[in-house]
Amino acid sequence: MRLLVDLNLERIDGAAFAVAQLARLSGDRTRDLDDDVRSLAADALKAVRAPDAWLRMLTEVAVLEIADEARVLGDTLPAGLQLAT
């Protein structure tokens, strides 16, 4: 997580969302990151003005919003990848 946070989150498309997803609370103590790591992630997300919903995922177990769910499930192709027709 620290390596990802140390990158320029504004410069890398999707990096801030990846940090939010990695640090989000699941409600399972064995899967959730410790408080110090989540705090580091929260500070990085605040620095890039991430949406409040992403920050909320770090402090409470929350259901993904529709736009974020579509982003996680991947309705789009990665940059540079094209489907052959």
C-alpha cells in the first residue's frame, strides 16, 4: 500500500480508486488493513480530493455506489486495449 500511495495518485489513472479499494473496510478483521495503513490511505485520498464516498469506505463498511461498482466490475477496456472486429 505504501508504494502505491507514494506514487503520484493524480498522475496515474485509477490509482486513487485502487487505494480506496485496497484500504476499504470489509467488516472482516482478518481482511481489513490496520488503522495506520488506512489512515495513510485516507491522507493520500484527501490530498487528491477523492470523492467523499471513497473516504467513507475507509471508515465504515459501505456498499459500493453504482458508478464505483461499474468501475470495479470493468465495463471498459484498459487504456490501449481494443477489441478486434
